[in-house]
Amino acid sequence: MVAWLEDGHFPATAEGLLALTDTDVLVAMNAAAKDDTAAGHDSAARIMKGHRGHFRLVYSRDPGDIEVNSAPGSVIAGALTDRYGVDRVKSDHYVARNAVLDFPVLLQSGDVVSARSMSQILQTLPDVFVDYVFVDPDVADDARLYLKKHKVSILESASAKIESDEDNEDVNA
């Protein structure tokens, strides 16, 4: 999509966005899927050809991994990228801190109030951690086996490297 969109972005105006139809997008994706030289061909082919070529989840955040390394998904993605190449590994990592979830609530009296004022739970939502690593389906089984055997050592060695780098900074300071 990025390669197909003008300047790599969706239109900034409501009129521009509404002028972009599903049909336009699907026609462009189908054309890219059929043309090996087209920008975005690989992604379009994975979606349009129906061969279930989407990337497979091989790692998701495990609370035990956090005790070993503070950024386990990034470390796992790095190790898998080293093993399989940048085109075969995708990852998604982010933290949503202090999320504010609020919406209007219509009371039986007809008054409209904030949902946060009605719920202690909405006032104290925990942080949301997203930490996923996906790989090309051609290497998914191997990647799962590799992580089963080496995940702990990958996380520990990355943590040891960070500690070593910190120790070197302390010495050089």
C-alpha cells in the first residue's frame, strides 16, 4: 500500500480519503500480486493469492522473559533476523502507558457523564505491552524449533552484552 499511495501516505483530507474506494485498493493489490517487478509485490501476493502466505507468529511476550531481558521481543526479532534475513522477519513492539479510555455514558436520568467517572477500573487501566515476532511461513517451523532450543540463551546473552556495555561506560566515565 505504501508503495502505491501518493507520497506513501493516505490522503490527508476527508474528501481524498473517501474518494479512495475498496475497489481501487483491491485492483492495485491484484495488479501488484501478478507483477513480480511491482512495488509491494511480495505483500500483495501474500494477501491476494489466497495461499495463506501471511507471516506466522513465532514469539509473543512471556512474563518470564521480562525477568531475563527487558526487551525480549526486540532481542528475539534481532536473532531471527540474523538467522533468516530482514525480509523474512517482522515484529511489532510497543507499550501503551497511562491509556485513557473514556466515552459518554447515558444515564437513566437522561444525563450524559464520563465513563471514567462511573468506573474505578477505567481510571486504573494497566499498561498494555505488545511484543510479537512473525516470520515467513517457509521458515516458521524451523524458527519455532530454534526458539524452543535457544530462546533463553538468546535473551541471556543480550542481557549480558547490555551489562557489559554498561560496565564499560562506568569504567570510561
